[in-house]
Amino acid sequence: MEKTLYNKIKHLVINEEASITEAFKLMDRIDKKLLLIVNSNQEYKSVVSVGDIQRHLIKTQDFKASVFQVVRPNIRVAEVSQSIAEIKSEMLKFRMEFMPVLNSEKQLVDVVFWDDLFKETQVLNKSNLDIPVVIMAGGKGERLKPITNIIPKPLIPIGEQTIMERIINRFVVCGVDKFYASVSYKAEMIKNHFQNLENKKYEIDYFEEDKPLGTAGSLSLLKNKITSTFFVSNCDILISQDYEAVYDYHIENKNELTLIGALKNYSIPYGTLEVSENGLLSKIEEKPELDFMVNTGMYIVEPHLLDEIPENTFFHITDLMQKIIKRGGRVGVFPIGESSWFDIGNWAEYNETLKKFGETPIN
């Protein structure tokens, strides 16, 4: 691979023997959803996308697979004979962050980047996801006191916008314009804030719980109001993901409920021991790394499930999941990278989110 080209793309390069966990981490770190796969000699082999990794994890839960094991056959690339107009058309059609360009010997000779072609004129992840979104905004935000003594958690700022505005705006760019918000604590403050916003391209219907009903109990108030598939989001999270891809997975797999799960990697800084009978050491593993999928607090729900939520009863969404599984229904998990999930549930997480958005943490 030519040195000048390699310097241009080296942040996007991953070795074919790297694990999909490593690929997920790299995508998170550089904020890209596509990586170039090379061999040990830096020769181009293929491309791996976040979608390739997600499909593999959905199917197998095998975090240790190499990136080369999960790529699709016939990866889309451009040829040197193609014009920029043709490449641009392909990238726009398939929403590609970049396009490898190969010569007749299938060697990598260039990479065309979305940002270079489209600048600010096109949105890479633009879609038309015209379904309702429910935001669970009724909690007191106990772990974020004392700030939540003054303002409710949905109105906590991240830069120039509140967390709830940021949640809404991420759906608006996907084509959503109908929102429902479950409110209770300082409900009037939330309503007044959004009522006074100018140039909104969406509407919010509020429904109010008279007492704490858990993470799903208040959804019973939406019976007969929502009749289509809908998203549910906690009000203290942001998910950086193509929501249309989550929706497509949910529909294609005929799930009743789909939750978005984030990959969490934990490094244990000690040697872990396996001990057999009589206290004899059978195995020691030095500083192992453990991978888990954790619940992010965003879901896709089928409307008939509203009838399975008891009215005026404290009921968590995990209770609903168990109910579905017990009767043989389908609860799916759509995986995302750890850095694609922003959580402001407590002070440490809130400050980390502020830093990721280029804001000054609050001491």
C-alpha cells in the first residue's frame, strides 16, 4: 500500500486477525462505522462495517471472532475506471462513510470519503422512520441531586440543549415528528420549556402518572393511543446509532420487543483463579478481559404489549420482558458499541458525557 495513501487512512485500518470487540472499540474511538481490513503486510483485504459486527453478534454472541470472519462476500468497492459521479451515487444510495477504490489487480489505490464529496449538503444517516417515540421523563433523578432539586432530569443541559431535546432531535433527523412524554416530577416545568421552544418540527403529547409506576407502568396510559410499533427511551441516555437499522432488525425478526444493548468490556487487573476440590489450583488466567451486553434503556415495542402492562401498578420494562419470554414470545437484543451509548444517570456519567460533547465537567 502506497505510503501517502496509508497515512491518509491508517486511523481506519484494522488487521484481519483482530477481534470484533477490538473493531467495535476502534469504531467508537474514531467515531466511524466502517473499517478497512488489511493483512500483516498492510495489504488490503476487505471492509468491515458496524452492521457486519452487529449481525454476527445477533446471530452468535461470539465476541472473539476475527473481523475477517464476519465480513460479507462481495463487499462493495469502486474501480479506478469509475467516475466520481458514479462513486458519489453509490455512496449516497448505500450511505457509505467511505469507498475503497481498487485497480484491476484488486489493489487499494484510493479511498473516497463521504465528507469530501457531500460536505454539509447531505446527512449520512438520513432516513424516514415515521413511528412514535415515547420518552420516560417522570423520574426524580435522585442520583443527580442537588441539581435535580431545582430542575427535572430531562431539562439537564448538555451544551446549548437539554438532554431531552437532544434525544428528540436525534429522532427528528430520522423522520420522527410524534413524541409522547411520561411526566410526573416537575411536569409543568418540562411542559413550559418545550412549549416555549421556537421552530419545533415535532409535537409532544404528555401523559402523567399520579404515583411512581416503574420503567414501564405508565405505558399503560397509552392504551388505544398508540397503535403502531414505537420506540421507548429513558430520558437520561443518548444512543449514537442508525435507528432505522434497529427498527429493520426488529421487524425482520418479528420481535415483540427489542432492546438496544451496549457492549461493555471489563479488564480485571489481577490473575483470576479456578480452584478444584481440596483447594488445588486448576487454572490461572492473567488479567482477563470480560465482555458483556448491558441494557441501555432504549427499546422498540409492539403496541399489543400495552395490553399486557397492568394499570396503575408499579411495573418495570424488565417485568414485561420476562412476561413475553415466559409465554414464548420474542425479545431481541440489538448490539451497539460502548461509546455509542451516553448515560447521564449519575454525576460521574454526566461529567463523562459532557467531556465527550466538548463541554466542561461540573465539579
